[in-house]
Amino acid sequence: MQLRKPTLDDLHLLFGWINDPFTIRNSRSGKPVAWETHSRWFPEKLLDQNYRFFVGLTDDESPCGLVWFYKNADGIFETSLNLASNWRGKHISEPLLRSAILRNDPDSVYSAEIHNSNVVAIKVFRKCGFKLAYTQPNISTYVRIKKAEAS
């Protein structure tokens, strides 16, 4: 899958994606994001070296999803994946996530918090090498270890 870095021109597009009902339901907060919050947060994070964003592109170069990573204090890339609603169910999550990991740093450690009810996301992350690390009542954490350690 082709990827590109997002720009400030993507501010409105991504705002729509994060406020999609399915995305809200599967987010940590379970609440919509206010425009004021998003329009402040996104430009700041584009400049933050600990954040890395990748927009997935279809064959005709239309944006179809976003993967972003946050490198925490332990050097682990916390991972988030979001598809445009019109691309859900079209089997692009796995190639999007794989491409983003390869472009970012395939040998790093990645983690993802996924709602236990989001069976599709769990399958996608497992196919990309993530394994269940621990479970809480509503959310489980999956971890992908470095390739060198996985062999």
C-alpha cells in the first residue's frame, strides 16, 4: 500500500475520520473530539518527533486510512489505526498497518490497545505480528516485538 505523510491540509479530512461513530465507539475516550482540540493537537503532533503519521492511499491515490505511532518513554511505538468509513470491510487494514510499520521501523516494538469487542481490529493486528500481552475488562493490549527477537 502506498503511504504519504499527512499535512495541515488533511486537518478537516482527519477530523471527519476521528469523529465517525464507529471510530468514537472504539476510541479510548468513547467521545467525539472537539474541533478546537483537534485543530490544536494535530499541528502540534505533526512537529513532535515522537509522533509519526502515515496516510494510506488507494490505487487512485485517494486517502483511505491513517496509522499513527507515538514513541513513548520506553521506546515502544503505541499504535493507532483508523480507516475512512467508506473503506471499512474492504480488507485494507492489514496492508495499511504492515506498510506503516515497515516505513516507520520494522525492528521496533509496537503496542496497541484494542477494545475486546473490536474483533476485526484484533484479527488485523494479530495478522501483523501482534500478540496479546494483557487484558482488562474492556480493552486488551497487544504487542509486536522486534523482528530479531521474534525469530
